[in-house]
Amino acid sequence: MDTLVTLPTLPAHISMEDALRAPSRSKLAHIIAVTSGKGGVGKTFVSANLAAALTRHGFNVLVLDADLGLANLDVVLNLYPKVTLHDVFTGRSTLDEAILTTPGGYSVLLAGSGMIEYSRLTPEIRAQFMRTIETLRPRYDIILLDTGAGISDVVLFSVSLATEVLVVATPEPTSLTDAYAAIKVLALQQKRQQVRLVINQAQRPGDGRAITSQLQQVLNRFVTTESGEPLQLTHWGDIPVDSAVREAVMRRQLLLQSMPGAPASLAVAQLSNKIKAALTAPV
């Protein structure tokens, strides 16, 4: 049975008026962290286009740029924000002023770029981030956290707020090594029992399942969760090598909009189908 959601404690920079604009909801948003062990694997591309695909399913979606200080979601979406998460954290703007609507029909909350103060996780940043999430959760069905890459304290803190973790990797050995390292930390430090894996730039059909199986074998040998069982790594899809992706990124367009029939677009749509099925399955 669903429980009533009480209004979260509001930080000073979020007014009661802002909070009351949130629709009355009986459920909090599902938070999915989209992360990676290595940069340059297409994580932000996946976040931006996956949000568009989930919006088409009727979900009210927000993408939060959790790559504090090195944000590039605005570049992918061709947005020029006047207000960012940095302005909200510093009290210069309200949360509603920082939320933008994208061409894909979903909302985004963009972070500032080149902010050295976000290179490490301070108690103040932790508190501001948590309060922002608490305020946003009653407003949306799904919140995607587009995190930074690696296992820094900022990245791990962002991932710790998620109910589901989606790791993006490529078949490249360095990407897989870093993905394994990140997954290992999530299992040991955050006590994760399950992580989802998406292989981007897959060369052949079936590559992702084979890679997932190989990583699972290594996890079975070297990583044990708090329950005493190996972490369960679930393959959630492959996104094939597709020249249309580079073209869309260069044009700063969503691939799902500019080339919906491209192989990579279809793969992202299939991924959204899996997420929809997982979120709407009876408990």
C-alpha cells in the first residue's frame, strides 16, 4: 500500500511557494544513477536520450546533472542556462528558476561548469544536494542522475542517492576495467546487491551479454555483498556503434528526435522499455 508523502524539510534557498507548486503525489520518484568507471563512454548521451524515451512512455522525467563542476549536459542538449544548480546552492536563485524543459519534453537541472569548489564533497555540498533531491522527488516519476565518471567521493555520493544504478561502459578494455572497479566499490562501500550494465558502442549483437557474463564471473570470485552473495550484474542492453550518434552530438541534438530510426535510437528505446517494465512490475 502506498504511503502518504510528507513535505521534505526545505532548505533556505527553496521557498514554501516553490514547494507547494509540486503536484500532490502518493509516490516519490524512482532515482536512477547513470554512471561509468571511465569518462568518454557516452554516459551523458545515454542519459539525455533515455530521458526522452522514458518521457514518451508517459513518465514525468527530470535529468539532474550530478557531474558537479564538469557538467556538459547543457552542451549535449544545446541549452544555454542562465541559472544552474550552483546558483540554487548559493541562494541566488530558486529551484524552479533553475529547471528547464528540453526539446525531448523532459526537465533538466543543470550544474555549473569549471567550479573548483565542487571537486570535493564538503558537508555543505552534501546537505544542499540531499535537500534538493528531497524537494524534487515528489514532483517527478523518474529522476535520472547523470553523474561524473570514476569513484571520487562526489560521484559515489551522487550514486548513493539512487534506487537503481545503471553503469555505462564500452567494450574497450580500459573502460571495462574501470567499470569493474566502480561496480566493486558500489558493492563493498554502498552494499549494492544489484547493478545494471549497458554496453555502448557495441560492435556485434550479443557483445553486451558476453561482457556481462565475463564481469559477473570475476565478481563472483572477488566481490561478496553484505548478504554473503555475489553482486548481481544485470545486462540491460547494447547500444551499437552508429555514425548517427556522432552526427547528433556534433549538431547538439537528441538522437531520438533527429534520427529516431537509427540503430542507436532503437537500442535506447529498448532500454527504456526495460526500465518501464521494471518500474511498473507488481511488487
